[in-house]
Amino acid sequence: DLETNYRALKETDITKLEQALPKEEDIPGLFVQLENLTVTSGFTLLSVDVNSAENVRGAQKNLQNIKKLNIAMTVDGGNYSALKRLLKEIETNLRIFDVGSLNFTSGSRLYTLNLSTYYLALP
């Protein structure tokens, strides 16, 4: 049973789980994470747009409380190596992110990333 497994977790594991799948949208925390990811990779975060998405669909009943946020962010600077580093930072970040698309124009230093992240909306 899911609840029994949750109660058996150590406090540090619960903290990591709550960071990976927060109990609320936590938009301010999301902005801080995105800023840190971009700066660490050698970029400047120019804009972030966050919108609620439709519920996550799944065959399991326990997925009904998982909500999705769509993120469009524009970053400036960096070369190909820095872009690979940014994608790796996103991939290995504790909070779950899915990269939907990456757009850029040849010769430009602007990149637009469309991401998704998730949170747990308890009733």
C-alpha cells in the first residue's frame, strides 16, 4: 500500500521526494531553480512563462492528484557546450522536468526551451 510505504521512508528520503514532486506549484521556488540552472550553465535567464496544464493522465488512480505546469523560458548566451551543460543540469535536477522542445536561430545566442514539471495537489 502506498501510504504504508511512505510512512516507512526516512526523513531525508521524504525531503528529496517533496523536492522532486512538491506538494504545491511553488512558482517562486521554480523560478529560483531555473535561474540557478541557467547561471550554472553560463546563460542568462531572460524570461519565464508558467502555465497550468491539463491533469496528468495515467492508468493508475493515484496519478489523479499529480498536476502539470508548462514552462516556456528564454535564455541568452552560451555555446553548444554550454547548451549541453544546461540540458544536463535540467535532466539531473532534483525537481522533475521534461524538455518538450528547444528552439534557436542559427547565429543567435537566444534559446527558448519548453519544459514541463509536476506537483502533487492533495485534496
